[in-house]
Amino acid sequence: MFRLLSSLTRAQKSYIFLGIDLLLLPLALVFTFAVQNLPTPAADLLAASLPVLPYVMVFSALFALWLGLPHVQLNAYERHAVGMTALVALFAGGVGAAAMLLFGPALPLGTYVVFALVYFIAMVAVRAVLFQIVMSIYRRAQPRNRVLIYGAGATGTQLAQALRSHDWIDPVAFVDDNKSLQGVTLVGLQVYAPSHIEELVKTRQITRVLLAMPSQSMPKQAQITQRLQALKLDVQALPSFAQLIGTEALVEKLTPVAPKNFLGRRAHDVPLAAAADAYRDKVVLVSGAGGSIGSELCRQVMACRPTKLVLYELSELALYTIHQELCAQAKAHGIALVPVLGSVTDPRQVREVLSRHQVRVVLHAAAYKHVPLVEENPLAGLANNVFGTRTLARAAGDFGVDRFILISSDKAVRPTNVMGASKRMAELVLQDLASRSSHTVYSMVRFGNVLGSSGSVIPLFQEQVARGGPVTVTDPDVRRFFMTIQEAVQLVLTASADAKGGEVFVLDMGKPVPIIQLARQVIESGGYTVRDEANPEGDIPIEIIGLRPGEKMEEELTLTDELMLTRHPKIFCAHEAVISEIEVAAFVRALRQAVASNDAEAARALVAHWVEGDGIKVATHATS
């Protein structure tokens, strides 16, 4: 039967409805004669009306087709279609009355009224019965998706009514947090408390939950969604009607607040006019060009009008993205843009790139920087950050590069983690080369966290807010230095232009910011409230998860307090002790042996010996 129904075209179904309506017309007439108290027997009246019956059927059929009643689908047969049915029934009664007046026996006017009413009821009843039969056939032939509606308000009840006629969705029950609704039956479905969801899923074979509470805040909807998804349920949210018609913005259209708004101070705007000469008409290479810092370096170097910009990047996607972004600008200003896919740890490729493009300035931003990942993969982190810096820096000296600038980190100061230690070792390598260089100027710029960079805390907090929380903070007393990407890069390029060789430039990053304060700002910037003891009904909680391995409570920017002023008030130069060439060669050789033998514990022990700090954990199960 299902195959037969599925094979019928829309036109064929319309003819079937029309045929049923025409068949009901004489049956309604017979029923009318039978129930009416008329002087003439019903059989005689029917025989007398047979000559006019074809006219009534033809004119009624034409009127029904004109209205479009046969074309109305069963699952769309509602108030408007019922009105059309009433018009067809009244028209049939009127045509019957006129025809009987002209050609048949005279009957009381009430007879035709009863006939129209009976005909109307018959057409509506037959469609209702047909709908149940067809739905039963479809339900048996196709698997039903049994859904639970979360929210028994106006949106939920309207949704349940709409789904009643759906081919494969079967609403089973409501769930609502409102205790006054729990236990009530609405539109044929019972309302349960959320605590019954797991039982309902098992007993009613529910596979999906529809969230029908658009007025609820997004964090609370996200929290409900997470609980439901933990039960292996598909969850879908219904937007409000205001959102559907465009008077209220959909959540997906909302944009996160710019990271610079969380800085807590005015961002420094450093004009590059004075520093631009160091890059103008030069060939500049940026390693790690696709990263957060590297890509911003590329953008600002482009504004200085170099003759060529070499984009050196290990990630194909990151390289493609920054290359596509800069292509039009480079073409407009006649700047050659060269994408190079590769690793700075590859000596052959590094030397070939520097030689072929005659690079004059190297901005070295390529590094593994995520503390937990490098802590889990110490050999990879040390190899990339230390050997990559040494390979690129030595080749820069061999090929007469004018300037080599290392982008360092505040985590290099007395590090407690492998990432910070790797950056400090990279600094030591560069300081050694600077002490022996007669042409290439080697310098480094050290600064703290950059707002909005990949993996930084602001995008993480914003993502957690979007999921409904909680926002995770390692410790309530943790504080960090922050800068925007734009101001950090402006200061890096300015410091690089002034470098004479061997300097450790330190950027003025203002006062350290409490991370828990930052978490509150991110939550409140999204229009939500913090849920805590003072506000238990708030939207999003802040969860303290404890310091991760290798993390400090507060970072430092220098090993000593000896800072010298430079000509820029936001850039300082630190006086720090260096180690000898022999010592640098010794730790590089030992580190190569540890990496070659895949000995992570030996690498950690080596770092703990050579890097001044608060202690690097040696015993570990992590391997590269």
C-alpha cells in the first residue's frame, strides 16, 4: 500500500479526492431524504431527483476545482481548507435546490440546508479518516523519529501541533523546568520534569530533543544542550519568531568583542615612519609567517614597502591564508611576495632560500609556543625552537643578512616549563652569535601574552561562553602581561630598526592583569552574568581548575632589574649575563644527542642544568 501511495502523482491524488467528493454527494442526498420527515418516501424522492443529480455533481465538481479544494493535501487540510469545503457544500445545496425547483418535486427549503450540512460533514470526516489511514501506512513503512520537546510554552505547543502532521517526526512528550506545568497535558502530550528525561529516552525510544525556549539565555540553552548530548541525544534549538522574521538578531550573527577591549589600558599606537627605512627597498623574510605574530609582522612590513617579502611557514593552510590575504596589496605596490613551505630546522632549505632571494632582514617568529603541548612533546618543542633558531640565525650570518630579530617570550625568564626554556636557549644561541658577528646584527625582543592570538586566553574564554560555560581559570591569583598584536608588532619593528647587536629588548606591557578579572570581563561583554555565590542565578560560572604543568602564578620580563631606556619610551633594553661559545656548543651538542636518541628525560635534565630558572621538571612520561 505504501508503494502505491508513493507512486501516485499530485494530479492523480487530486482526481481521487474529487471522485470521493462526488461519490459522497448522492450518499449525502440519500441520508438527507432518510432523516427528513417528508410526505413522500425517500426511495421515490431519490428516483425523482436522479435526472437533476448529474447537473448538481458536474457544477459542484467545477466549483470545487475552481476553488482548488481537490488539490489540498491531507496534511495541509486545516481551517482555510475547511472553509473551502463549506463553500462547496453550500454551492451543491444551492444548485440542488435550483435544479429541483425547475425539474423535480418541490421540497421544503430546510431539506437543502440539511443536505448541504450533511455533505459538508461527510467531506470533512472522510478526509480526517483518510489522513489517519495514510499516516498509519507511512508510519509502518518508514521509521519514525521520536522527539522530546524541551519547553512547554507557546513556542513548544505550536511546534507540537505543527509536528502532528509530519511524515516521520513523532512528538512524544514535553519537558519543562516550570514546576507549575509539570504533570499537565498540553495538546495531547504530557509535561515532565527534566529529571525524567533519561527514563523517557529509554522507555519511549527518543532519539532527538527540540529546544523550544528561544527566550532563554544562550548560555543556559548551551548548558541544557550539553546535558542532553551526554545522553547521546541529538539536540536542535528553535529560534524565536522574532528571529525568524528578522526583528531580532540571530545568535549566529553576533560577533565577539574585539580582544583589545579587554586590555585595561589604551593600546600603544607606534607610528612606523622612523623605523620604516630599515625595511624599505629590502628583502625581508618572516619565519612563522602564517602565525598570529608572523602574519601581523607581514602586514606591517608590507606597509614599509620592501622590494620582496618572503613568507616562510611550516603549515600549508596558514601559508595559503596569509599569502592570499597579501597578494592584492603586494601586486598593487609592486612588492614581490614569495611563499615558502618548509621548516626552519632544515639547513639545506634555509640556506637555499636566503641565498636565492638575497634576504637582508630576518624576523624570526617561527616557534612552538603553547605551554601544555610543548610540555607533552618536549623533544619536538626543543628541536623546533632551539635548532630552528640556530639553523636560521647561523645561515643568516653566513649569507650576510643585515638584521636578524628573534621574537622571544616572557616565559623565557626563569622558566618552569619546556616551552619557556626552549625560548631561553634560543636567546642564548642568538647572544652567542651576536658576540661573534662582524656584519649581521642579532637582537631579540621579549614580550608577554598577545590578546587574540591563536590559543590565547581571550578566544578560549569567548568559545567557552558560547558553549554556555564554565569559563575555566587555572588559579584566582594568576596574573599575566598583555598586549594587542598590533602594538606588539609595531614595537618589535621599531626595536629591530634601532638594534646594534646583542640587545635583549623588553616591551613595556603595563601592569599584569588578573586572569579571573579577564574572565569576568569576557562573560559580561557577552551580555551575561557570572554565576557565583553572590549571584547563584547567574548565566555562566567560573571554574578554578588549578595550574597546569610548568605554569607560573606570574610571569617576569627580565632576569635582572637593570633596564636601559631607548629612544622609544615603551621599549627598554635589558642587561643580562651570557654564556660562552664553548658552553653554547656543549648544550647544543648534548641536546642533539637527546633528540636523536628520543630521550625526553635527558633533554629535561639538560634544560634544568643550563637554563637559569625555578626548576624544570625532569621526570616525565611524555615523549616527543
